[in-house]
Amino acid sequence: MTEILDFMKFKYLFLSAVCLGFLYCKTPALTNAPKPAEQYNPVQETPLSSTITIPVNISISDLVKTINTSLSGKALYEDYSYDNNGGDNFMMNAWKSRDITLNLSDQAIKYYIPLKLWMKKNLYVGEAEAEGELGLSFKTTYAIQPDWSLKTFTILEYHEWLSKPVLKTGMGNISIESIASLAINQSKTMLTKQIDQIVSQQLSLRPSVESVWSALQTPTLLSDTYKMWVKTTPTSISMTPVSSDWNTIQTKISVDCINEVLFGEKPAFRENTYLPNLKFIGPDYTADDFQIRVATDVPFPEAERLAKGFLVGQVFESGKKKVKVEDIQIWGNNDRLVVNTLLSGSFTGNIYFLGRPVFNPARNRIEMEDFDFHIDTKSMLLRSASWLFQGPMRKKIKDAMVFPLDENVKALRSEIANTLKSYPIQPGVTLSGGVDTLFVENTRITPNSIRVNLFSKGKLQVDVRGF
């Protein structure tokens, strides 16, 4: 009886061992390599220096219209006293009789102003009254000061009587040169002051330049897709000499600035309202390159989707052992990409690869270099599944970590071009320009994506309504 009980005990232990061994071989225990940390290097991009051009075109016809409007419908000069002006015994009223004409010559503005005059002279033996029409030709030279103010100086070049003054007395009408000389002197003094005031106001650049200086500092949404903003910080401002043709007064204002690209919501900024003094540059100045560092992203979910399309379901074999790829996850570890690969089969668990994403310009895509098992994964596999090193798995996974950028770059270039075609930054101030070049500068890893920095270069100017 004892022998039968011993045999039954042995049989039970044997069957238990067989069952345990069968279960162990059928479903291997889940084995996970130590997980590489998710961490990211803080990156401080070096801002790029750029130049933004502001073409200034002041319409001569608008200037003439402003002067005519300013001098119309009112007396330009009124003097009803014999005692003023040093007791000249002379009264005079003057008003514009016809439209003023204007032209430009040698950094100067020339005007022709027709005036209707009423005059009265005390002749001690009675009063004499006269009327006439006088044409005066003035020349205004101007200079823009370092503080952006306009300095003008107007002189009378010549005069002509369109209708000579005739003295009306009880003895008849007689021409009198003294009245003419007094009328010319009074008209000259009065009009040169008014013209200087009108021209300095009409050609004043400071208000418009201050408006542009402030507007440029407002962040511009360069790409809605990537929530990519460019923040411009102007650093200095300069201007070419003023030139003119028959239609416009022209100059070019150049703003040196620093550009930064930021992502997410509209970045906060602190406006610098101080407008620096004007610097003058040569008339042949043509530097208007606008350069900026932009970026296109391959988000981690998109990278995972592309990798899974190649890898999930693939089987890797070594002799009688084989594993199948069940899932892929991707995240960053400083400047490297972590590829978490979940396997099932002869080995069940997570193993980790690390690689450095780089841009391949020949194929216009992101690829991996220095791609290998993570050191902790390697140590674990050497103890439990060294056969995984011998197969093609590492190369296959590396080959799957390829992300094309053709469409990304085309879409980004198109979006920037559309934005810069005409971008209002404030009422009356519009950015306009285009992208000439766009090429990859470097690749880095962000908390959400593989980011490819691109260097963009083009032309950008600011159109200001009212110049």
C-alpha cells in the first residue's frame, strides 16, 4: 500500500512538472527592458538678422492738392492797419486766384502761386486803393534731420504781374511802383512762412515711421498649420537720399531687425516705442534680404503611424525561435529618438532602440543614424535572448524609421508665400514679399515631434498707406 501511495505521489509531481513546463514554453513571461527616460534638451535658437524695406512714395499731385486745399477759401493775408509793419501806411488783402502748380528740381520743390491783391495806401493827401494779380514763384529746399523732423527753407525766386496794380484816386488811375514793391514784400514774407509750415507737415515722416516701427514688433502668424509665429525686433533704421521724378518724391527706409520663430499661441511681447535717430545710407543701397528660420514637424503620432505601417505584424526568425512586432511607440531622449518595440513569441516584452534623426537632402527625408539597441535592452537580451542580435530586426526597424518631407516643405513654402503676399499688421500697414530660398538647416527633437529647421530667405517690404 505504501508503494502504491509513493507511486501516485511521484506520478502527480511528474504530471505537475510537465504541465508547468508546457505552460512555460507556450506563454513566455513578459520581459521588459529598462525604459529610456523621456527628456528633451532645451534649445535656444540663434535669432537671424534681417532687413525690411519700406518704400516711401509721396505723390506730387497729392501734395499740390493739399497745398491748394490749404490755401483756398480764405484770405492768405489780411492787413487793415497803417500803423503795423513799422508804420508802412499800407493795407493789403491777398487770396489765391488760381490753382498753384508745383514741380521738383534738385532736392527742391518749386511752386507757382497766383494771388489776387487788394491794396490801400495812405498818401497823406488822401487814400489810394489798388487791385492787381501777382504771380509768385517760390523754391523750397528741405532736409530730413536725424530726429526725423523736416527742415524747410523757402525763398521767392521771381515774380510777375498778371494784372498790374493801378492806383485809384480822385484824379484818375495811375500805376505806382511803391505799391507794387510793398505788395511783393508783404506777399513774400507771408507765403514763405505758410509754405514752410504746409510742406513740413505734409512731408513729415516721423508719424508714419513711428507707426511702422511699432507695427513691426507685433508677432506675425506665419503658418496656421504649425501655429508658427515670427517675432521681429527692430534694432536700427536708416534711409536713402530723397529723389524725385515728375510724379513722386521717393526714398527708401531700411529697418534692421532680429527675427525669432515661436510655436503655439500668439507670443507675448513688449513693444519698444523708442524710435532711434535716422541714419543715412547711399542711394545705391539695395540690401533687402529677409531671412528667417522656419520649421516643419513630423509629430510623434504621425511618425508612429508611418512606422507601424511597415513594422506591425512583421515576424523575425532565428532558427526555431521567432518574434512578431505588435506595437511601436516613439518619444525623445535628448537629441535621440526612442523606438519602443513590443514583441510577442519566443520573446514577449518591450525592447528599446535609440537613433539620431538626420535629414537626407538627396532623398528629401528624415532617416536614422547611430541606430542601435538601447544599452539596457542590450544587456538584458545578452542574458535572455541573445539570438535577437543575430537577425535582421535592428536593420528592418531602422529602415522603417524614414519620414518623407516633400509634402511638408511644399505645403510650408506655399503657406508662407500666401501669408507674405499681403499680411496686414495694423490698419494702413501691410507686409508683402515672397520666399526665394527654403532649405533644411538641421533636425532636432521637441517634446511633441521630430522638427526640421529650414532656412528661408526672400524679400519683405512694408507698404504704408499715406506715404
